[in-house]
Amino acid sequence: MRRIEFRAWDNKNNSFCYGVEVLEKDLQGNWDIKDGMGKTCNAEDITLQQFTGLSDSKMGHIFEGDIVRVGKATFEVVFVG
């Protein structure tokens, strides 16, 4: 069974939140997303990307939205369904 894992692109700070596990509301009713390192991103400022279950040649995880090269062709990873 494939592990379900997410990362979040923080549009405001131009950085990733990896290992997104916890979703909670703050006192103002806004959803905050916390990564495994304790970094918090506001849900309005992020784009969630799901882990595909695949790894690249360097054993890095491949997520939705990643750009991958297969031979001389380049593709963006998208979930369809």
C-alpha cells in the first residue's frame, strides 16, 4: 500500500513545507498547515502537492507538480482522475 504524503509550496515565502501532516485552525478560523519540522504555512498561501509513490534516480521523492526528464523529454507530474 502506497504511503500518502504531501508537501506544500508556500507562495508567500517561495519555499516548501515538507512532510505536511497536521491541519488545524488558528484563532481567527484560518487553516494552518504544519510540516514535520514545525514550520507553519497559512492554507491561503500554499499549494499542496501529493507524493506519487515514485522516486527519481537519486532516490528523491517525486511529487505532483515536479518537472521530470525521461530520456530527452521533459514532463510535469500531474494527477488525473
